[in-house]
Amino acid sequence: MGERIGTEKIVREDGYLYYVGKDGYVWRAPMKHNKRGRKKRVGSEKINKEAGYMYYLGKRGYVERAKLKNYKKRRR
């Protein structure tokens, strides 16, 4: 679906949600059923984000991006 842009492989743990934060690093946050977990930065590679793309951690453990279908560039 998307293209791989990260070079660092991140190993997933059960009970956590993984995402690319505003700062460009990969973070993990506990899911609702995981009562003992805490939010933590897990990646050391910084991703430079571009507008019009969605960034996520793929099944293989690398950061990937996909183009947003209905994205319109905003004028200010």
C-alpha cells in the first residue's frame, strides 16, 4: 500500500499502538486493555514528514507512508 521510507526496524510488542509523532520519531502507547504500559519513544531515526502523506509503522517493522487520497493543499 505504501512506500518504505525508514531504515530502522522496530520490533512490536503486544498491547501497544505504534505511531509516528509530530516530532518525527516512532512512539508506542498502551492500548486500553494494557493497564501497566506507559507511552515511550522507541525509534531513534527521525522522519521528515511531508504534507499530503500518512505515516505509519508497517507490518515488517519499518516506517512507511501512503499518499492521502483527498488531500488538498491549504492556502494561508
